[in-house]
Amino acid sequence: IFMGNVTGTGYHDQVVLKKVTADIDMLGRIEDTATMEKAFGAGVPFPGGRQPMHRLTLWSDPAGDAFCKLEISHTLIDGISMDIILRDVSRGYNGQLRGSPGLQYGDYIAMLQSQSDEPNRHYWVRYLEHVEPCLFPRLNQSSQDNDKAKWKSLSLDIELDSTWWNYCEAHSVTSAHIFQVAWGLVLRCYTGCDQVCFGYLNSGRDIALPGVDDGVGPLIN
């Protein structure tokens, strides 16, 4: 769980409880499709406080098939971690789960805390020495537009078919790489800079730590 900072070294402190009752919801047998779709889509907020932010929901359908939905807060795991959990659940059902423990998240934190900030700061100062700030321009200039300004979002469905994945495999890139290139082109267009600079999320799994590829936790950085 997370609580307000008491150590004076950050915004929040993470606490590992010695005992906790898991949040498991047994719905039993669901007869109709509408109720089943509701069970799949229901997003009940986590209670917070002393209760960890994860929940397991189980139910079955008239055909006897079992379903489970595992919900975990993004503050506890990243996307790759969820894939690892699903992989290990599958291995467990097939009797292929290895007995040795994986990477402990505490080992990852200990490694980060053992590093000095100065070499990292020096690296980025040198790396960005001649980089110009890449500031996205204001698109509404009139005072009338400012009075009506508000946040908006646009949802775009992209069909990631076999052609997309074949391209990624052939060029040894991921979907994230393609979207980063696209954002770079957008920045170049709107800023007029031939060399754009922006930050992006990294998986954090390219560090020299044994078992990091199988680690579960928020390793993104």
C-alpha cells in the first residue's frame, strides 16, 4: 500500500503489510450474457486505506467455463508485468511453473538507491548540451479562443493487423517506436525544428540485474 511520506525522501512511502486479506469476489454462476458483460466491464474503485489495490473476480457460465478478472493498480505493476503474471498463471495450469523465485522488487529498488545521481546528471547534461528546447506552439492566439479554451481528447482506433506486426518484426521495432517517430514528425512540423527532443516512457528492463525480464512491478521510468 502507499501512504503519505514519513521518511522525507519522496512524495509517498510504500508499505508491505505482514498480513492482508485478499480481495476476491466469487460471483458464482452467471446465466445471462448481459450480467456477464457487466462483470467484465465493471470498474469498482479500490477501497484504499490498508487494503492493497488489487482484486480478483471469479465466475462461471452455463456451459461450465470459468472466468477470472484480475485488476491491479498501475502504481503496482506495469504492462509487461501483467503479461508475466498471465504467462505464469498459464504455466501453473499446465504444470510448467518453475519452482525458483523470481526477481524481488525490493532488489530493484535497492539497486536504484545504491546508484549515485551525479553520473546520471553528468550524462544527460553532456548528451543534451547542444539541444534546443522543443516547445509546442500555442494553436489558439485570439482572446476569444482563450475564453473558450478547454481540455479535449480524441480517441483513434488503429487496426493493428498482421501487416503491422510483420513490419515491426522485419525492422526489429515495436509499436512504441513507430508512435515515437510519428510524434517526432508532428513536433518537427509544428516547431520548425529539424532536430526535435522529447521524453518518453522506458520499460526499465535493460538494466544489469539478474531476473529483470521476469520481474513484476512498476519498472517503467
